[in-house]
Amino acid sequence: MTPVNAATMNVFPPCHFKSVVLVALLVVSFGNAASAVDDTKGIDVGGYKLHVMVAGSGSPAVVFENGLGEPLDTWKNVQPEVAKLTTTISYDRGGLGQSDPAPGTAPRSRQDLADELHRLLQAIKIPGPYILVGHSLGGAVVEVFAHTYPQEVAGLVLVDPEDSRLIELLKAKLQPDVWAAREKILSSDKLPPPIKREFDGMMSKQESPESVLPFPAVPVVLLTGTQKNPDFPGNPVEQDLKLDLHNQLAAKVPGIEHVLVPNSRHYIQDDAPQQVIRAVGRVLLKSRAKNMPPQN
């Protein structure tokens, strides 16, 4: 009934890593409102298996996409509540949590990760279209998914999504000593191989999110954490640049709802989970209304 995962690191360049913890077991209770299926055997997605949790019932299904290096329990404060409303799906990408490593050693691009998700959704046979909820790198992954498989998308919730342009913009703005301090904290040299493959794939192309526009004509909510941390090197500048990039994205997506979350930095699902839950609920209602048969 419950997922058991090792904690790992998540990066939103150039945000700080989560502390690496050799964790014991994290038990997530889904309560009585929805049943949960923890597929410890894994779902085959082409020669390797992914660990999946499915909870709740109804449609459209909500699919959660994690940030860099993050296992599915990153949604522990969100998925149980959304599962009271509809079917929910969370999973560990290849090599993370309880999933098998993805074949090869090359960097894994956002397109690679979107295609892996597509194979997973085909394999578990829960019909689409889906509402995709992506945090950080996961936000970029669901953007690519929506661009590649538009007919399979019923809505998007982008939770402080990664924008690859942020790093170069920040480097140009910061003093060399401040940038060096950030680089030391954010060094990827000691990352576990599966996380380093994602990190290298994310860093290999400084492509604009505009390459995946336009999105399909579905409800979209963009959540931006705006809380600043002056104690972390360069963070106030980073937060301002991130907001500017998110504003640019919002200006190019007709009908998007852009919500600023002042009591959260990057991990909105931890700092302000109700904001994520309400955003998913609004997209779910709009999607259902859009697909409701006309009244006589």
C-alpha cells in the first residue's frame, strides 16, 4: 500500500541540492479516501522496469513528474489529496528510487525522459488524455511531452519548472566570487550515475522552452515560488531571473493561470502543498467541463 524509497537530491539549477540522506524508510499513508497500488514489481518500459504508484479512481488521470533525481515520494503531500478526486500516477524514473537503471550511460535529455513517460503510460493501460504535473526538471519534461504527444494531454500544472536559460543568465549577473561559491555547492561530480545522466542531459542544451510552444489547447497553471534566501549565494538574483523567465512563458501561453507563491522557494509541493493541490483541482474541473457532453 505504501511506497518505500531512498531519498536523493534534486537540483533546479542553480538552486541548492537537497541534503543527501541515506534514509531509512519513508511511509506515506493514503488514508481511507483512496486506494493505493504500490507496484514494487515494476512496469516494463522496454527492457527495464519502473516503480509506479497508482492511487484513486476517475478521469482524467493526473500524472506526477518529479524533479531532477527525485523519487515519487516528492509528491507525498499532494498525491493523497488529489487521489480523492481522480486517478493519480506517480513513478520513479529509470535509475531512481526503486526503478531499474535505464540502459546506457549517455546523458538523458528531456525528450528521453518524456518518451520514457510515454512508454510507461502505454504499459500501465490507464487511458488518457492526462493532466501532467511537473516540478523543476519534471516541468520541462511535461512541456516536452505535451509538445510531442499533444492528443494525450488534458491539462498541465507546471510547478516551478526548470528553464535552461537561467544558468547562463545568472552567471552573467553574478560577481565571479559569488558564482564560484554557487558552483562549489552545486558541483555534480559526486552525483550518483542515474542523477548525473539527468543532470548532464539537462545541461547539455541551453535550449529555450519556447521550442515546445505552442502547448495544446488545454488548461495550464504555472506556479512560481518567489521566496528569497539571501543566505544562499546569488539566490535573490536567481529568484528575480526565474520570475522573469516564467513571466515570459506565461505571456506566450493563451489562457494560462500564473500563480506566485510567496511562502515557497522551489519545492512548492513541500512548502505550500495546498497551492499545488488547488491548481490540480482547477485544471481537473476545467478539463472535465470541456469534455462534458452538451445538455439538451
